[in-house]
Amino acid sequence: MLTRLSIRNIVLIEALDLEFTRGLGVLTGETGAGKSILLDALGLVLGDRAETSLVRAGEAKASVTASFEFGAFPAAIAAILDDADIDLEPGEPLIIRRQVKADGGSKAFINDQPAGVALLRELSASLVELHGQHDDRGLVNPRGHRALLDRYAGTDLTGLERAWHAWAKAEAQLAEARGSVEQAAADQELLLAHLAELTEIEPQAGEEVRLAETRAAMQKGEKLSGDLEELRHIWEGSDSPLASLRAAARKLDRIAGEHPLLTEASAALDRAVIEAGEAEDRMMEAGNALVHDPQALDDAETRLFELRAIARKHRCDVDDLPELMRDMRAQLDAIEGGEAQLDALETAAREAREAYLAKAEKAHAARLKAAKKLDKAVAAELAPLKLDAARFLTAVGKLPEDKWGAAGMDSAEFLIATNPGADFAPLNKIASGGELSRFILALKVALAEQGGAATVIFDEIDRGVGGAVASAIGERLARLADDEGQLLAVTHSPQVAARGGQHYMIAKASNGTVTKTSVSKLSSEERKEEIARMLSGAEVTPEARAQADRLLENA
């Protein structure tokens, strides 16, 4: 609830600090005293547009600070603050501050943390519900009517929401499976062609590396064979170095005789002939080993080219081709088994839809029953509020299927008709602001406060009425503002003012050059005097004071 409101330099208010408590608080004052300034100031912290005209003349900026405290912190507010990364300690009040500059621009803070105006607007629905001459929020907004009716009816929204999500999940799975089967069927011919091509080649894991190594070895052997062939021509023949070396060894052996040096030379030459012979044998063996089939090299190169070409075609590596074949076979299998899978998913989706419809129909019946009960409850409140000829209708209708959701398949809206024979119309289409406020009051009483903002404000709900009607309004306002709630009423009616637990008087004073608006909380005697003034006008008479006493006693 709203516990404190501090205003600085807003229009005629220079500095004002107000404290509020639970229950019914009333604000009174003469016409033009500045009651609307208070509402405009409060509107700033609730996200209203920051008009520079609100800044007091001669001042550079204005500010408004509102403090809200809660017994149990509302989950809706906690979720909004959490999404906005606004930290709030347990038990700490929620403090919203808004500054407006005279030259344009504004800043907002929540517990001294910068905040956007959009965030203030989002919070406002859970903080303050304002019903005035041009209000389009709170109970007037049809977007919240179904939720109010559900709380009034005790609708099982949890089970309905679960059924909706189960149906949505089943439909999503069915749609995904259909898409996969349809896509696979469209690609079936191409898949078969690709798979036949790959099957014919039959790629093996690691084959590319093996072929590349084989080809490299063959190409290297081919070059070595050429080099060895050149060496063979050098070593073979009668004029080859080896033949000459052998001839020299034979000749030296004949002439060496007993000469020791020649004998050693002959032995060395013999060893050279043996080594050279062994070298020749090794070269011949190597040549024989390097002999390869040119066709084998051609086959390896052809195979490698085909594998790489088909890999490029499918935009993958050669080693990925076996896995690609398995994927293609799986897709073809999915086409063959897809119908059976679709049948199962269609059955699951149909059953989930039927379960949702059962829950939704149950909610629909509960809403229709609660709507009739609510219509009677509101109708019982209209006559005492001088709305005898008016009619109230809770219109519950079924939405088209594409509009169904977790809250069911119904729309709900509160409608009114103010004159006999007139058509029902939305609450916010009614002509008279006073009538609208009284309708809202009747509805809130009938709903027995089924949710809503922490603080409710009625702006001149008693406009144009008096006597018994004003008393009825005051009695109902007091009934709403119980120990668990807070209600503020801007009023011109002494009957309503007498019902207040706290009474604030708004006054305007001028010294000839400067005009200021002030607000003060009245004591018991001051309150009696103010109610007497409301009864008698400018001159307070003893009769007015006596009547004020009676009103306060009856309240």
C-alpha cells in the first residue's frame, strides 16, 4: 500500500509530505484547491507523461517520491523487478522517485536504482488502481475482466494451463514429424540416386589416406626406376667401370708375383671387385622391387579422383562418405516408417486436444455460472447508488480456435446499459464519469475485492449525488477499505468524508503574488469543522456542526 508521498515543486505545491495508512482515507477541499495536482503528482511515479508544465514556476525541476509497503510482497511486482534487475531486500519498502526538468526530460528511480518509465507503467497496475473521470485502467480495461471473473468463479486455471501446454507440445511434435516426412518424401528420388551412386563406389573409412600413400609410393618408385636404368647402362657392358675393374684385377694378379706391395694392391683390387659386384646385385634387386604395374597406379589415381569428386559434390570429406550413406538410408527408412509414426503422433495430439477441450468446457461452464451470479450481485448494488435504470452484464463468449490459449477458449467483458432499452456497451464507453465510478464501486463490492492493486483511488465518485446515495457510496467505500486494504477517495460529499478513517484537507492560499496548495491531516475537531463546512458552505453554522457530529457518530 501507499505509505508516503513526497512532492516538491509540482504546480502550486512547493513542498508536501503525506503519510497514509490502511483503511479509507478521504481528501476534501474547495473546488480549485488543487486536488487534481495530487493525482497528477502520483501519476508521475506511476509512469504518466512528464509534462514540463507540472514544474512550479521559477523552479528548475520538480520531483515526486512515493513509498509502498506490503505485508507479503506481491509475486507480480517481484517478477517485474526481477526481470528488470532491480534489487530489493526482504521487508524493504518499494520507493519510486521521478524527477522532471523545467527545460524537458525526466528521470526515474526505484530504490535509488535507475529505471525506465515503461517499467513504472508496468508496476502501476499492481500498485495503484485509479478510478476517475477519464480513467482507462483497472476494472475499466477489458483485458483484465476474464481474470477477475475466474478468481470470482474459482476456475481451475492450473489444470487448464497444463492441458493447453500438453496439447501445444503434442501439436508441435506432430508438425515437426510431418515436416520431416514431407521433406524426406520430396527428396526421396534424389536420395535414391545419391545412395545408388555412393553404393556403387562403396567408400571405406580411411580409404583416401591409403590410396594417397599407395599412389605416392608408386610415383616415387617410377622415378627411381628411371634413375636405376641410367645406372644399369653405366655398370653393364664390356666398357663398364666394373668390367674394367675386373680386367685390371686379373692383369695385376698375373704380374704381382712375389712383390709384397703388388700383392697387397691385387688383394685390395679383388675386394673392390667383390664390393662393386655386390653393389650391382643390390641395384638389380632394387630395380626388380620397384617394378610396378602402370595400370595399378592408374587405378589408384582414378579411385582417388572419384572419391574426392563425390565428396565435393556432397560438400564433405572423403572419410565422411560412409556416414553420409548411413544418414541417407536412415532418411529413406524414415519415409517408409513415417506413416506409422505420424499415426501415433496424430492420436496423441487428438487425445491432448480432447483433454484440453474438456478442461476448457468445464472452465466455460464455471464462467457462465459465475457471470450470472456476478450480474445479480452487481444489480443489487446499483439501486442504492442511484443507478436503478442501469443494467450490468458479464458477457462470456467463445473465441475462435486460433485465439484459444492457456486460459481457455473464452472471452469475458463487463458491459453496462445506463438507460432502459439501451444496448449494452463496454464500461469505458459510458458517458458520465460519475456513473462510471459508481459502476466500478458496485462491481468491486460484488467481486469482494478479487485481486487488484494494493491501493485504490476513487476521484469524485460522488459527483452529482447526495443524501442517501452519498451515504450508500460512503458505506461501500468503507466496506472495501478493510484492514487488509487501502482506499483513498477524493470527495465533495460530507456523507463520504464522514466514513474516512483518515481525513486530509487540501487548501489553496495566496499572498497576492504567490499561490500555494497545501494538504494537512485533520484532527477530530478539525475534521468535524471541515465536514460542517462541506454541509453549509462558506459560513459554518451551529446546525452544520451538529449535523457533522451526527454523520461522524453514524459512521
